[in-house]
Amino acid sequence: MALSARDLLTSMLEDLLEAELKRFRLKLCEVQQLESASCSIPRGHLEKADAMDIAGLMLNYCGEGPALALAAQVLSLINKKDLAANLERGARGLTVPVKSVKEQEINCQVLYKAAIKQKFEKLKDYNSLPGDWVYLEERYIDLLIIKKHWSASEKEEALLSYGQTHLEILNKFHEGGSACAQPKTFLDTERGRAPLVVILQGAAGIGKTYTVRKMMLDWALDRLYQDRFDYVFHLNLKELGCEKKLVSLCDLMLANWQGLRPFLDQILSQPQRLLFLLDGFDELKSLLSEEEELQKVCMNSKYPAVVIVSLILKRQLVPGSCLLITTRPTALDRLESLIQADCYLEVLGFLEEERQAFFYNYFQDDRRALEAYQAIKCNNTISTMCFVPLVCWIVCTVLKQQMKKACRLEDIHTTTQIFLNFSQILLQYHHYYSLKNTTQASTRALFENLGSLALHGILSQKVIFEKEDLEAHFLEGVEIPTIFLNTMLRQNLLVETLYSFGHVTLQEFFAAMFFFVTSEKTQKLNQLLEEGLKAESGHLLLTIRFLFGLSNPSSYRMLKQVVFFQQSSATVSSTISEEELLSWIQKAACSPRINDPHFHLELLYFLYELHQDSFVKRAMVLLDNLSFLMFPLKRSDCLVLAYCIQCCETIQNLNLYCCSLGVEEVRLLLPVLKKCLFLQLEVSDLPNTVLREICSSFSPKQSVTSIHLTGSISPKGKGQTIFKCSAKQQSEMCRLRIRFLPEEDTVAFCSWIIPNHCPQEVILQDTQLSNHGLSQICLALNANNCPVYNLRISGNQFTKSCIPDFSSFLVTNPYLEQLDLSGSQLQDEAVILLCSSLQAAEMGSLQYLGLEENGLTEACIPEILCLLTTTPSLSYLKLGFNKLGDKGAQRFWPVLSDPRCRLEKLGMEANGLTDACMDSLVTCLLHNQTLCNLYLNHNSLSMQSVPSLDVIWKECSMLHILSLLDNQIPKLTLRNYSMFYSGKNKKKIGSKP
């Protein structure tokens, strides 16, 4: 069987030793670089290829005949002439099938696309080391691109908006549908005609080049325009602007793959099937003028690269082809003088979903990406500027470095340093530093004039500038990076060109920078700072924040590198002294605005941007009464607050009631809570673990004065769980109150609150405690020797089995003053045991006993009477909402005439009492010298009790409140007895206990 070309070539290469095969690969790469080479195999494909792989690559990229000839040539060049001769003899014996011209063209296109894919699938980041690449597919995110010009009013609205408002403005275009575009729709037919010239404009760093590279890659992968264009060519105008060699159109078309050479005539014969992507028109500084126009041009004529580009734009070369040109807005006028566009597109940047997707693509780790995204989401300034992909990249890079250093993301660079990084990368990689006339003096003048314009706008609340404004600040005709200063059009009777900074935050940054690059700062600085103290001057605060940020030595050093080209790690002093800043903080602390939590927080942001611990410590002495009552705090706010407090030894007051704090916010603040002399904190719906962390975060010097935890009152358990606590750095008792929580949570909270804070007041309401739960709480109180004076455990499910454990608690708490077990369904037996335990424990301090809603009958009355006569301190007894009835009441009333009973208040509501028990009540009250308040609401007393009431009003002088609401006595009659005086005592009927 005859050998095939593949077999022949493979066998010859397999005869080479390993070192010889390596020389073959290297020499093959050299030969391919010659202009006359008929094929071009990507170098990366050859690097680790063995003999069989090399044979396959050569046949695929060159075809059989050219591949065998090229292999023989390379073998001769590495002194393997015997193998070269054998290969040539073998080749003559082969019957090589002749491919049709069409097949050759198809094969050429496939190989060209493979070369394009290899070139455009990877790219380097701004800070990449040699050999570091990122894949475009993993980094690219769709941008918001519109098919219309912004109106001046739309632009102004976007410039002045932050955060969610800014996103909503961008979303209007996205939701508009017809106004939006993506690469696949750039060349869609409109009004019956497909556009031949499309201009894609946008500021520096907004993503134009990424879009063009993605278009090249998608075409090579048959995802884009595969039915419309046979070939797509990419021209990097920045590189061509620096090209010194003379080149032809053919050279530019062959730049990505030399294998096109044999087919160029055929390719150019169908210009309508060609798309040229001209990236970076604004980078070209000189073009062919009308006087220099060439009379005769052909595709092989060699000229400077900019001349070839000019000829393409003027349609003197490949006039029927389709062009897509990217440019910054400042170069639009120059571009329009060369070519008339059929379609204008503008890149606006990322929407929120795309910003988040960028973070995920950058980190390639969902957990880290989410952590990073959350770290900047609440920072309105940075998150707003993340509509610019370059800012997204800078933020991600900074956060990734923090993660590599195992630093907390809370220690992220300040907003000022993010903006400085942004400015430096724009100037360095978007060609400003490469301009011939760029000097230290010219760069300083640029920033001084930009800052002067920005400050003028900030003080006059102006974000859209006219040509006269630029002239007044010496910026007319100056080369300015377009993300710093953009252009837009305003259509009146004439079309005018207007200017703006990329966003108002950038304008505020440059306004602050002005004071660090000018020698005449005093008057304008004083004006800015004085105006900033006025309530109506909120628009100046971010500029002042940047002013503090640039005063940080590290930030100022970065500024000097950007503006003055000075690379120094030495400590440098800002042109604005710390004493000037501290003096202004003192004025702010004494101004009426300090009571505005928004302004107070903004002052803390100033200190955070400065980030000088010693200065912050001095300033916080003036700002240590921090009240943010009912003022929602974001994550970034808590980061700033935590930093400022951390710099202090103590702060006077921190009020965080109703601040909408979540888990992240709380955990940021936990380390500094111990520094508060007085703290008030309220949070909602946080996990138990976080609440535990809060209660464990206080210092031994602090006394937690109250802890309140309220669960959902909804039957289905839905609703907020609210946690409140207060603390002081002085000795004071702790009050613990838990309501509407399930037993498991209640016991869990008590188990770690009691040991840490030893509460003296414990109130547990509607917690569904069982005997076991109560036992655990009592054991915890005993184990920690808590001197409880007030214990209220109501709304639970106890039985008499709980009394022994409860009794042991009573024995160790002789200081108990108030005990309330209402609503616990104790029943008679349990209450009898309880009263016996109270007597045995000799509760000499007990003043209040609540036994409401326990299903009590007259059976328990004797034991209650014994307790009353043996505990003279007991002055308030609540027996309401039980089942005592007239019999129980008649057994109880006599104790009121016993001098050993010192009751002052008695609650007998809703016990089914009737007129039958009133006579005995009157008799007993006539001999009572202590009872002041008697509550008989919700019983069945009628008009028959009126005579008894008459006696009570006239004879019982100590009783001055008798509550009779919701009985069977008409309101008109009660009104007659509603109030009268007996001596100095004021008596009321109808009052609530």
C-alpha cells in the first residue's frame, strides 16, 4: 500500500533525535516569519509538538505539497540533507490530490480563524507579569451600548446621581430596548439599508477595545457575522500610530496570519464580504491631509501606517468594505471630517448585574467574588464609578491583593486611593504619558487647570461646561484623557459641543486635587471649608472628603507619582497641614449641623479618608457623642465608624437604635463596642450566633444595663425578632427581658447571658417555658450567684413539678423583691407548694407577687393567707383572671383586717365576683389600715353593690383607688362616684392598675 503524505512526513521526522527535532521546530518558526512563507503555524502550537503533531500541523496549515517542500527545506537548513533528499524522492512518488480553488479558500479561512482565535482569546492585564495571560471569554462582560446621543439634560442627570439612582438612569436605556445595541446588532439593517460605517464612541477605560477584541474572537468561533463576512481584520491604531516602517494594505491584512498571502487578490475582489475593525482612532495624532492625498493607490503600495489608515477611512482603499471605528468623544469632529458614519453607538458601561458578573469572572471563585462585591456595594462613591470597567478592574485588583495578604477586606484602600490608581492607569496606559510634549510642568498644569475647572463647577453646582469655561481655565485645545473630561452635543439652532467630567465624583476628586497642585490655595480653600459647614452646602462634602483623603501621606505620595513623576517611598508632607484640618473639624463639631446624623457621619468619613490614627484620635475627642437613632447605617458606614472608634481609648456615647444593622454591619462594630462609655444598640432578625457575639463583646469594665429580646407575636412565627441592649462603663445592674421566643431559644439565650452579665432583673414573657426550661434557668441563676431582685416569668406551661427547682432558687435569693408567675397555668397545688416555699425561704424583701391566669380556686386561698401574714414586706398581690369566685373572695377578705397583712395593692379582676361578696369586703376594709388600691374590673357587680360602695367612699379613707371597669354597674352611676375627696386623699373610680 502506498504511503500517504502524512505517513511520509511523520516517518522522516521520527528519524530525528530529540535535540534535532527541537532544532527543526525552531528553524520552522524562523522560516515561517519570512514574507514569502506560504503558511504560518502558530508558534504556541509547535512548542511541545512531537513528530506526529508537527506533521499534522504542517499538513493542516500548508496543504500536502507545500508542507512536504517546507519540511525538506527545514531539514536541509538543520544539516539533515540526507533526510531532505529522501523526503523529496518520496514526495515525487506520491499522488497528491489537487484541491479545487474553492476548497483551498475554505481551508484558508479555517486556518485564518484558528490564528485569530489564538491571538484574541487571551490578553494581558495592566499589571500582568511576563507570561501572565487572562482569557477574554472569562473576563468579558456585556456593556450597555446605545444607538443614540445623550441629550445634555440626560447626561446632567446621570452625572449628578449616585448608587441606585445612577443605575436607574442607565436602566432606562436598557429597558428602552430599541435604543440598546450589542455587537451582533451593530450592523443590523435599518430603513432598508445595512450600515457600512459604524462609529463606536466612549470614554477611556469604558470597554471599547474589549468589545472589538470580543467581536474578533466571536467571528473566529463562528458566533458572529459568519454569514455576512468572509474575513474580519483588526487594526490597532495605537500601535500603527507608532509604526515607523512603511507598510502596505496587504501588510496590515497579513499581520495576523501570513497564510492569507496567496488568496489576497481573491479576498479583495469581494470587499462587501470584508469587515475592518479600526480600534482607537483618537490615538492617531497625524493623518493624511487633503494636500497630501495620493493620486494612485494600490494594495501593495507602501506608505506610513497612518497614511494607509487615512486611505481606508477616506474609502480610497477597499471602498466597498464595512468599517467599525472606535474613538473617544473628543476625536469625533476629526473623524467626521474624514468619513461619514451610517450609525453612531456609545458605550455607557456596566449595569449592576454586569458589575457583579465582572467580579465573579475576575475572581473565578464565587465565595471570594461575593465577598469582594459586598465590600464595595455599600460605598456609593466607588460602586457608582464601577459603571466604568476599568474602575471595576482596579477595585478587584486591590481587593485580590488584600485577600492574598490575608487582610480583611474591611481594610480596603480608601476611596481617594482608588481614584488615584484610576487616574494613574488612565494616564499611563491610555497614551497621555507617551505624548511628545508631556513634561512634569505640563502635567502639573493640566491637573491644576482641570482642578480649577472642577472646583469652579462644584462651588457653582455646575457639571456641564461650555467652550468658554474651558478657555477661562486654560483647557481649550489641551490633550485631556476623555474619562476625565468628556464631550457631548447640544442641539439648538446650531449644534454645540459641551463638556463634563466622567461623573460628578470625578469632578469632586479633581476639585480637591486642585489644592495640592496649585501654589495659590488659601482663599479658595477657606471658601470651600466655610461653605461646607452650611446646611445648604451638602454638595461640597464629598470634595472635602477627598481633601482629607489626599492629605494622607500615602495618598499624597501617589499623587506626586501621578502628577510630578516622582517615585519615592519616603514620607512626604501634604500641602494642607493637619492643624488646618483639625481646626475645621473643631468648627464643624461646634456648628448646629453636628446634630444632623448625616453630617456627623460625613465627618467620620473625612477622618477615614485621612486614615491617620493619631490625627483621628485627636479629632474624635470632639466628635465622641455619636447618636444615629433611627438613621440607617450601611456596611461602609459601619466600617468607617469602627475605624474611628478603634483609634480612641473611649468614646462618650454611641446610640445605634433602629439603624437597620445586619450581620456584616454588626460584626464590623463588635470589636469597638467595648470602648463606649454609654452604648445603646438595637438589631433585628439576626442569627442567635451573632446575638451571642454581641453579648460576649463587652469589656469587664462595662456594665450591660439591659438586654431585651422580642420575638414574633404572629401565630405562625413570622415577623421581626428584635434585640436591644444598653451598656455603661460604670457599675449598674443588668436587666434581662425576653418576649415571644420559643423555649429552646429562651433557654439558650439565658445560658450565655446569665454567666456573662449576671442580671438582677429577669423578665421572660410568653416564652412557652416548660418545667425543664425553668429548671435550667434557675440552675444558671444559682450557679452564677445572680442577686435577682425582680423575676417575672409569665405566659408559660408549668406544673407543680417545677416548684422544687424553683424553691432552691428562692433559698439562694433572699433579695428577691418582685416575683411574677402569671399566665403559667400553675393550678392550686403548685401555688400551694410555691407559697410554702416562699414562707420557708423567709423572703423578707418580697414586695410583689403576681399569680394571674393560673386557674386558681378557693382551694389555694389558705396558703396564700399564710404567706401574707408571715411576709409583711409583701405589699402588692395580683390574683386576677382566676376562678376564685365569691367563695374564694369571702375566704380571702378577712386577711385584709389582719394587722400582719400589709397589702397596699390587690388585684382581683375577672374572678367571677358578684354582689354577694361585697358586704364582707366592706366589713374587712373598715378595719384595714394599708390597702390603697383595689382592682375589681371584669367581674359581675351590679347596682346592688351601690350601698356598699357608699360605705367604702365615706368610711375607708386609706383606699383611694377602686377600679370597677366592665362590671354591671351603669356608667352613669359610676360617673356619680367617679371622684371625690376625703381629707387629702383623691379617690378615683374606673382607673386601670
